[in-house]
Amino acid sequence: MIQDEIKVSTQTLQWKCIESKIESKRLLYSRFAISPFRKGQANTVGIAMRRALLNEIEGASITYAKIKKVKHEYSTIIGLQESIHDILINLKEIVLKSESFEPQKAYISVLGLKK
């Protein structure tokens, strides 16, 4: 039976801080370099690190939107210039402030034509 040889790296991962700044009490910035990775491994590690770091950020944002009579984000509504996709992208730009750590519900009601 013939087996393919698989090279296994014996190098250990090394990391170093390239840059670090404290701009204010709540605004911290750092940039790190980690290497060497095997092919495809950097994306896996990067995505996991991004998710872990994003979970630590506190704040409020719109995470769900429902529009009556709209089945999916690429639908259109007669009389509306923007697509539903554009509206959803614009909703993400809204800056919210909340004193609660629990999910909240809000409603927007729009009637009539734009003047």
C-alpha cells in the first residue's frame, strides 16, 4: 500500500506585538503578528479570534428587522426608491445607547409618501 507523505511542521507558533496604543480610558488599540501557519490555518484562527474579541464589546445595535409583506432582503416595495437591502444596511448605521443588558424591542411606523 502506498501512502502519501505529509509534512508536519515542527515549528512553534510565535507571536509579537507590533503596535500598541492607549488613546483614551476606553479606546485601546493593538496589532499583533502570529506565525507560521499552515495553508488555511490563518483564516481559521483569525475568524475565531475576531468572534472572541467581538463578544467582549458591549453596546447596543439593531440585530433583527421585520418589514410587513417583505419575504426577503432583495424584495422591492412599490413607491420606495431604496431596495430593502439598502434599508437594512442603513439600519446598521443607527447609533443606539442603552442602559439595559437585555434585548429590547422597538417599532417604527411609516405611513404615506415621501414629500
